[in-house]
Amino acid sequence: MAAFPDIPKVQFEGPQSDNPLAFRWYDPEEMIEGKSMKDHLRFTICYWHTFRGTGSDPFGGGTMLRPWDDGSDSVENACNRARVAFEFFEKLGAPYYAFHDRDVAPEGDSLATTNSNFESVAAVLKEEQQRTGIKLLWGTANMFSHPRYMHGAATTCNADVFAYCAAQVKKALEVTNDLGGENYVFWGGREGYQNLYNTDMKRELDHLAQFFHMAVDYAREIGFKGQFLIEPKPKEPTKHQYDSDAAACLNFLRAYDLMDHFKLNIETNHATLAGHTMMHELEYAGMQGGLGSIDANTGDLMLGWDTDQFPTDYYLTTQIMLVLLKYGLSPGGVNFDAKVRRESFEPLDLFYAHIGGMDAFAKGLKIAAAIRADDALGGFVSSRYASFDGGIGKQIESGAVGFQELEAYMLEKGDVTPNQSGRQEMLENVVNRYIDKF
């Protein structure tokens, strides 16, 4: 029996539509810069928030109405939930989904039972993928919720816990591979520390790198061809996360000879918690060949924690798409790691939330493509750095001069060529004008 019998497949109706269950900007087949919107954006529904979120918070219990879910931890309930999830993906027209192992399948009283539960649900996921054509963008292992991970997973002080999380990732990798997953994500939920009085930071980071190398080796052993991704976050639940931002992650990967195997999955809300903009984090990862995927959400600037709200700000999505069009996104996607608000408790709200987020990114894509087509920003940037295209600037970039030559150059010249204005306000106005066009 259908879980959403009164909701038809969501269609594109154009910007004049006032139908809340239709796309106004997301036309999957519209071609932009030689590629369809569907292929540019690779929208992905994240299983955990959408089908496991309860609406609970530190001040109150769950509020979500999910008629298909009997509230039990049975494998039967998990399999039924998976079928409902694919009905949702299909009606929304999302080409991908992503999951945590413990969110799709219940944990048992032993690792063997847990693995068996996972295999049973994975069989249903595979059936549904074959039925619908919807693909797995990535899988991951939840190594932060269970009390065994109180001191971390790969960075734990308990060798048995390290061994357990290795076994957990081994199974998650196997299932991800069997389901044709295009990526595998590591989010170090408790890979960090609260206090240095009881922490050997170097040993923990060495262990984390060792763990990642083990994952690389095992992926090769089972023939997994997908991309490994790390998702940066500066805090929550630990006070100091080791994967605090793009710079910290890339430095870690270089230090431990892992750059050839990992890219980053950048999240908007995590970027702001790190004191950066999403555009900064994307550019930093992209310019170093480390941009693999993004989590599409936003935070509330009035609140200081990870609120995981759906993105609706066209200015934000335009900035994101300007960077994604520059560097590309595949093999990752635009993952809706976002949850409906506690007060939006009906199943219908899941559709409204995702439609709004998909439309916001589609409009951001169109705006960004128009800005690029007119070279409305790039031309200014090129001219701003023109002094490095010839003369002494070109010699600097080519490594042909050092301090002595530069001193001689300035002694002869006497003073610098006058600076030119950065025109920040004008450029912000330019972006606003393009947003106004759509």
C-alpha cells in the first residue's frame, strides 16, 4: 500500500506556478553549459534525517507523524521503511539517495546479528534500486551514536573499539559496493577531543590515518571503485573535531599520504560553524583538487549550533553553484542533509521541504550560469591581477626572481604602481542584478 497515495509525482511547472507540490525552477532535462540540470545537481535524499528523524530536541521528544513506521527496531519495520523511502524518492524525482548503516538497519545484540540485519535491509534496497533506477550516491557507517564510541571510533583510546569500528566500516563498504555506491563518506562524529589533559593527539591522528589506509586497502581488495570522502566539521559533538574545516582535512591528508584517495564532502552549516562561508570552503577544496560532494543545508545565524535547515536562499545557492560550475561536482552530488523543523511534523512537509531546496539550487544554477556566460565577475578578477601577466609579475610567478632582484627592481622604479579599487560593493550589486533577472 502506498504511503503517499494522494501525492502525484512532482513535475516542473515553471516560475509562474503557485502549486506547492510542483517545481518552479528545477527542470531536470533543461540544458545548462552543455549538461542537464539533473546531471549538474545530482540531487540526493539523505535517509537519516528524512526517514529516521523524529523531531526530538534537548527539550522535548519526537513530534513526527510517520504512519508507515511502527516504532520498533525490527528488521521487518526497517524493510518496510526502505520501501516507503523509495516511493518518496521516486515521487520527488531524486536520482540518488544516501544512508548511514545504522539508520537503514537496526543494531542487534552482537556484531553478527547486526550484520545479518544490514544484509536483509540491503537486499530490499537493491530490489528498490533495480525497480526504480534510483542509485546510491554514498554509504557511510554511524560510528558516533552508540555508547561504545564515547571516546571516538578510529581515534579511541580503546583498541577493541578501534577493531569494532573497522569491522563496521568493512561491512558498510561491502554493502555500499554491492549496491553500486559511487562514494563512501567518513564523518568523524566523535573523532576529536574534549580536553587535552586526557588526550594523546598525535597518537589519535596517527591511528585515524592508519584506519583510513586500511579502508583504502580493503576497498581495493573488494573492487570498490568509488570515491572516499571526508566531511569537515569544527565542533559537535566533540569540542575540537580533527576534521574541523577543509584546510585541516587537506593538511591531514597530505601529512599522511592520503590525498590520492580522498576528497571532501562540504556542508554549509559546518562551514559557518567553522567561521567560514560555504563559498570559501568550496573554493579552498576545489582549487586543490579536493572537492568531491556537498551537503545542501543551512544554519540559523541567530543560533550557534548545527540546525540542518533546508536551503532556500538564492544568494547562497548562487554562490555555491558559481564554485561548482568552476570545479565540477561528480562523483558527488547535492545531498539534502537537512531536516524539517520540529513543528513541520506531517509527511507532506517532507515534500515541501525538498521541493523548496531543489528549486533553490536549480535557480542558483541558472543565475550562476548566466553570470559565467557574461563573464560578469571573471573579467574583473582577471584585470585585477593583470600585473602578474607580464613584466615583473610574470617573473615572480615563474620563479625567475628572488629578494635581491625584487629589491633592485624597486630601487630603480622608486615606488609602486598605484593600487586600483577592489569594487566589492559594485560586484555584489552585479550579483544582485542577476538574481533579479530570474
